[in-house]
Amino acid sequence: MTVQSIGDPKYISLRTFRLSGVAVDTPVWAAADSGRLYVMTAPPTGKVKRIRNDPRVEVRACDMRGRPQGPWVTAQARIVADPAETAAGLERLKRKYGLQFRLANWRDRSRAETVILEISDRD
């Protein structure tokens, strides 16, 4: 299975891995584009730290509470560093989630930085 086979669900469960190998699942918003998924998060989150140590992830469609709605797909995550790519990722999410996205960002306006994660098939 590929990342593209997940489609473009409202939520995905993002599974990252601790140094010990223990999996951590987090339901997140994601926007699909060209066979990749884009996720927004804050820099100090655990998922960013875990991805820096191990870019291997698993993803699947889920509901807002993380209940599965499909099979796991093995993938890799990349922390987007380029400001233009970050802006494009944010725009994808903004288009998909609309007012909901704007409200969530307004609520979290104290967040000085935003990190975009790009999730793609493993090489």
C-alpha cells in the first residue's frame, strides 16, 4: 500500500517511533497532494522530536479520536525546512479545512512557529 491509497481523509493517525522503538499514535489533520500528506504541528512536539531521530512513520485514516478507518501504511516523514514549502503546506491545509483551520490557528496564535511535516512513501 502507498500513502496515496489512504486518499484525503479528514484525520489520519500518525505513528512515530521513540528511540526505544515504542510506537506513539497521534490523530492529526492532513492534506493530500501529489501522493504526499502534509501535517502541521508546533516545533517542540514529541512527534517532531521523534521524526528527527527516525523518519520512519506509519499512517492510516482515522476519526478525530484516532479510531482506525483503514490499514496502516508504512511511510517516511520529512520536516519541511524551506519557508516557501512551509507556506505551501499551510495553504493546502487552509484550503482543505477552511474556517475550522483559521479558528484553530487563531486559538493557537501564541505559537510563533509552525512546522510542516511531509509524509511520503518510503524509498
